[in-house]
Amino acid sequence: MTRLLAVRAVLAVSASFFLGRFLAAATVGALASPSPALALPSELTASLLVGATLVWLARLIGGSSASRVVVIGVAAFGSVAAVMIAGSAFAPTLSPPAVLPIALLTQLGVSFVVAAIAVALAAPPRLVPHVSNTSLGSLVGRLFAASSVYVIA
């Protein structure tokens, strides 16, 4: 994938993520009494980071397009869902628990649509070592390192 195509893919995925987040906020805002506000600069920055990450993952992960969409969609949704659930538990005035189910459903849709766009625009995956060729200790270490990022933040 050339640099120009990669930049275009990142921008397209970022724009679709931003649009999806905007539509999800509008949907939840129609149901919630205090409508959630989007901070434009932070949403744009977050969308660019998410777009770059999802395109990078789409190029890195092996397997069929469908399996890559599922893996990337679950990762994107899990990341956002954890923040939404924590926000609902610890800041119920900002994220009312009553609208949490519809917010999660809309974000689930956004995550999988954006994952499909990332996989469609990314180059075919590179060959990566299969998980069965990786030692159990290495997998546990990677899982611990990845989960500690959320705990530390």
C-alpha cells in the first residue's frame, strides 16, 4: 500500500468514524433529556487516531475479510463500550444509564461499519505468525500488557 493510499484510507475511516459518532450522539440526544455534546476538536483528534489504528490493524491481521471485520469491530466496540459503561456508572448525569442500551447498540453498529470500511480500504494483510506458533507465556504477557494500559489510564 503506497503512502498516499494509506493516508486516503486513514482519512476515509476517520471521517466515517466521526460521522458515525455524530449520528450516534444525535440518536442518543433525541432520547436523553440532557443532550450529549460533542467537543469538535477532541472528536476530530480521536477520529484520526481511531482511523489510523483501524487501518493499521486491518493491514496487520490475517484471515478472511469477514474475520478481520469481526476482530476489528469487536476491538473498536469493546474500547468504546468500556468507556460508556464506566461513564454511566461514575458520571450518570453525563451518561444517563437509561440511554445506555441504545447508546451501546448504535456504537456497535458504528464500530462494525467502520471496521468494514477499514478492511475494504486496507491492503491485503501481510503474512503474520499464527497464534498456535506463539508460546503460551508470550500470549499471556501480551494480554497482561494490553489490559494494563486500561488500568493505568
